[in-house]
Amino acid sequence: MTEYNFAYLDEQTKRMIRRAILKGLAIPGYQVPFASREMPMPYGWGTGGVQVSAAVLTPSDTFKVIDQGADDTTNAVSIRTFFQRTAGVATTTATSDATVIQTRHRIPEEPLHEGQILVYQVPIPEPLRFLEPRESETRKMHSLEEYGLMHVKLYEDIIRHGHIATSYAYPVKVEGRYVMDPSPIPKFDNPKLRDMAAIQLFGAGREQRIYALPPYTQVVSLDFEDHPFEASKADHPCGMCGATDSYLDELIIDDIGGRMFVCSDTDYCEVRQAAGHKGKDAA
Amino acid sequence: MTPLLSVQGITKRYGPHIGCADVSFDLYPGEVMGIVGESGSGKSTLLNCMAGHLTPDAGQVVFDTRTDGPRDTITMSEPERRMLGRTDWAFVHQHARDGLRMGVSAGGNVGERLMAVGERHYGDIRDKATDWLGRVEIDASRVDDRPTTFSGGMQQRLQIARNLVTGPRLVFMDEPTGGLDVSVQARLLDLLRGLVRDMGLSAIIVTHDLAVVRLLADRLMVMKLGRVVEAGLTDQVLDDPQHAYSQLLVSSVLQV
Amino acid sequence: MIELKNVSKTFTLHNQGSAVIEVISDVSFAVAPGECVALTGASGAGKSTLMRMIYGNYLTQAGEIRIGGLDIVRSEPRDIIKLRRDVLGYVSQFLRVVPRVPTLDVVAEPLRALGVPADEAQDRASALLTQLNIPERLWSLSPTTFSGGEQQRVNIARGFAHSYPAMLLDEPTASLDAANREVVLSLIEDAKARGAAIIGIFHDEAARTRVCDREIDVGRFTPGMAA
């Protein structure tokens, strides 16, 4: 413990990141550049999220990490362990007990409450990137609110698939101003972005960008009048807890085509099972 | 009558070199003006200064906007100028690749300007895109194909459709028929003539091809070393050139 | 309708030792509505040059050329273009068109430019092409592939599509057979009857005598040829 500063990063770096976070909160959806540091893990493993978590954690916080909704994947376990060792904070898998939740690719099913902070790991913060590779141009498009191109992407989806096939990292418009990439969460989670009681922070380490949504922010998923946004999920109940309202992972369970659908949010599923809910595949 | 575009004293230097110097003219609604001159005469620099792609060192480019009347587009804010660029102005590049999104379908290319000005009904956007493909003689069945699968002439026509879909009033064209086969050029010229007439477009066409300006342009400016050496009615400048350089230019064209 | 006052023209050949050639000097005459005037004179006298000056195709250095009140010597290009669209027709000896455009559209073009609906303009074009004996099977083809006589007739049909109040005709009956020559002469007579002011160059003396009210010898105004 003594060989590290609290939460690994030095105080000056955390101050710099906090300034970026505050600026992001002041301008919801705007990508704030920050001087991303080398972290003791490879890019793509959540270096942006980890730096944001490091900057907001206090000794009294309770920390939770999920990866695709699960607390027990390698990525989640190693980041949780990282902050246990470098910050000595309490950790939990219970969504309601956590004060800071770092996430990769999901928003917990259980509605978050005021006082919580949700930190997203973001691989590519620029929603316009795949249509316009020039950063100079995309920044201009953001500053001038030229977002026609975003709809071109959705248009292309419809001509190829008959519907908007973008199923994750589905672009949103924040407070009627900035178009934002919500990180690769399934579009099922998009409605949860809106009016959330918790603070939402997005960190992209490799791309050196931080952006944020303050509590109760208006967030609208882009769509067409005749092809409205739909928050879709697999049309099954959870095999373990029987939930019909949660986002599901499909698991292949044998070599003869057997499969089951289970909640991707492990904490949500376990809490429901503990309360006596049972799905058809539960032991 | 108010000119649609009034260009006054446009000067652009590249260090000690002159891009274009002290160019002034008025363009009225429905007029098509050609700018000819050899490579390096400053015609492209002038075009880019007018279209807002380059900032001139001196001069004004006053455009008669729909809402506020004549405005100097050099000094107006960038958002306003870019808004003009996707509503009332259009720019047709010599190379279609510069004016198209090659990774986006033909329909998406045409629809982009519509979406950029706020259209949000997929069916309507697609119908308009398909209609425009028809107007530039591209078969409706190609609406979902990417321009990479199109011939050079088709790409150029697609670029024109993409530019005209929002009903602009002024079109800047930089060598619109350059690099195309002669037979394809003729078809494109005929198409442009029809569109200019039917939509009442004003256009400024930069080219070194005198045959193109004879067929498309009402008026002609001849440029040399960044300066306008002669201007007037197209057929008058071509058939009875007054300036030594214009005479040389006209007499240098190979007769077919 | 057409009025020339002290009109002069020189060509300066900058690339040939800046030679200055005086081609027309001090021409004045007027043509009233319903009148047809022939320009005469030997080859090289400047008949076509004068005609092109009146059309605004050649720049006039001095004098006034008024057509329907507009002095084209001092007019902006857009005014001359408007004049050519509405008032002043010109049938040249050469057909200049965009390749591949169908003959019917070539003939209808002057009306389309005036805002006449496509079907109406094509009806008028069809009537003229029929009158000038251009077989209907050729109408959908570009005239660039036609014979000289056919091109000439397409050119005339195009020139007469709109009822211009003033017309310039450069050898309208050259290279035409008797039947088509008759059609063209009757078109000219019709135009006169509706009040068009016409200036023409006719080598065909019989035609000239039949449609023209008077003759102007351009040789008189040509320096070096008058003597």
C-alpha cells in the first residue's frame, strides 16, 4: 500500500483529470481532451475508465466493476483488485451498495440512485469517426452541430438490413446539442442513460478523451420518424431467475445445439434468485 | 435587380506569389459564368476563395442570402458559411471522389444533405434520392450501390445529384468534365444545361476546356497570372477575343 | 426595331505583329418592324461580320446598335442574353449543338429557355420539322450526324421556333432544294407579316428579290473596298 499514492495516480494527474471531468459535466456530451497516462495495463483493457475511477475515488467509497454486466470476468476482477491494492477501498458486487461503478459495455439493470457514479470504459469516443476519419473535421462538425452524417450511418443500416441494425454503441444526442457515443453498451441500455440519478462519466484512455452526463440529463437515441429507435433484447425470460425485463446473454451449453439465456447482469440475477425467483433452467 | 453574387477585389497571395489579384464581377440569378485560363492562372484559387475553401487576403464575396439579403461571406461566421455550403451553395469537384463519400451508398450520398438540414423520414429521404438519381440518369436499381462500383461518368453525375438535392441557387464547378471520356462529357454537359435551365441555377464553372464554356456559360472571364484579362459574353470572347492572351488561347485550340 | 448609328469595327491581331484591320466603318441604317433588309456586297465585304456585330457576337468598337431600344454595344452580357432569348433570333450557317441531344429537343430549346412547357415546345418543334421535311425517324437522333442540308433545315427550324420580333438570317436558303427553299421563304414571309424586323444575307438573288424590301451594300462601308 505504501509504495503507491492513493488510487495509483499522483495528485497532480488526478487534479488534471478532475478538471476534465468537471468540464465534461458542465458541457454534457462534449469530449474533453485530457493527458491520458500510461497505466499498468494494456490499452483496450479500460485505461480510460481506470483513470477516471482513480480521480473520483475517495477512501470511503465502495467500488464495483462489471464487464459485460458480470463481476467475475478477468477484466472486472483485475481492475477491482487493482483498486483494492492501490486505494484500499471497499469493494462490492452489489449494485445498490456501490458508490463508484466502473463498467465495460453495460448499465446495471437496477436503477442507480443519487450519489452514485457510473464510469464507462470507452474504446472510441468519436461517434462520427467511421464516417469521417479526420479529427479536425469531426471536431468542427461537433462545434457547428453538423450531424447529418450520423443519420447517414443509420440510413445505410436500413438499406442493408431493412432496419437500424446498430445494436450497440448506438449514437445519442445529449440535451439537444452534442451527439455522443455511449460506449459499446447494447442499445437496450440506451433508455437508461436518460434522466439517470447517478453521475455518468466516460473515459477513453487511448484516445485521451473524457465526457460526462450529469444527473437527470436528457439523452435521446437518434432515429428516423418511420424507423423509430427500439431498445431490443433477446425475446426470452432469464433461464436462471426468470426475469423478462433484463438484458440476456446467450450461452451454448452442450455440443448438440442446446442453449440458454441468462441475465448479463450477474448481480441482478443473483439478487432475484436469492429472493426466490426461478427460471426454467435453474438447478 | 440584386446580383446573386457580387465579388469585389478578391486577392489571394501565396507568399510572394499571386494566386489571384483584384478580381471583381457580379453574377445575376440564372447566369452561368465560365472562368478559363491555363494551369496556374489562378482560376481554381479564385473559385476556392469564392466558395469559402480559402480565405482571400483582400476583397468581398457578397451573396444575396434568402433570409438577410446581401451578406459578405468572407466575414460571416463559419457556421453561417458552412450552412450556405450545404443549402444554397453547391460545389462540384473535378474528381468525384473528392465530392462523394465512397463508402456510403448512392442513396446515402444524395440523402446526406437532406439529413444535414434536418430531414428525419427515411422513406421520404430515399424517395427523393431515388428521384434525383433518375434526374441524373442513374438507374434507380443502383440506389443502394456504393459509388466505388460506378463508372467515372456515373460518379460525376452522382456528385451533381448529391449537390443539387437541396435546391441550391449557386453552383461552383471545378473542371466538372475533366478526366471524363469525350462521349461521357457530352452527356454530362447536356444534363448540366438542362438542370441549370430547369432549376434556374446560377453557376460558376472553372475549366480550361473552351468547348465546355461555349456550351454551358453565358459569360466568360479569361484569367492569366492571377488577373482577369478579358471578360464578356461567352461567344463574343471566343469568336472575337480582344486581349492578346485570349486570342492566343482561342487560336491554340485544335479544330476537330 | 433595329437601328445602327455610325458603327465601326476593327480587328487587332495581337499575335500577328499587332496588325490592325479596319473591317467596317461608319455604318448607319435602320430596319422597321415587318421589313426585311438584305446585306449585299462581294465576299469579304463584311456582311457576316456586320451581322455578327448586330448579334453581339463580335465586339463593336464605335457607334450604337439598338435593337428594341437596347444598345447592345454598351450592354451587360446578361442583357444581351435576355435580348437573344426574347427578341433577337439568329439563323447562322452552322449548327452548333451539344452532341447526342435529340433533334426535337434542339429545335424546342429556344422555347424551353423562354419557359414554355416541354410538351408545348415539342409540339411546335414537331410542326416545324414536319414543315421542313425532316423525316420523323430522325427526330430522336442528334443532328450532328445529319447531312449538310438536313443540318441547315434543323438550324432554320430552331431559329423560327420562337416568334422573335427581330431576326438575322445568314444564307437561310443556301444548299436547300426547291421545295425546302419554298418553305423557308414562306417562313420568312410569315415572320414579316407578323411584324418581325429582318436582316438577311442571300446569295440566292431570286429569294432576295422575293422577300427583301431593300438592299444595303456593305462594300460601301468597307475601308479599302469602297473604291
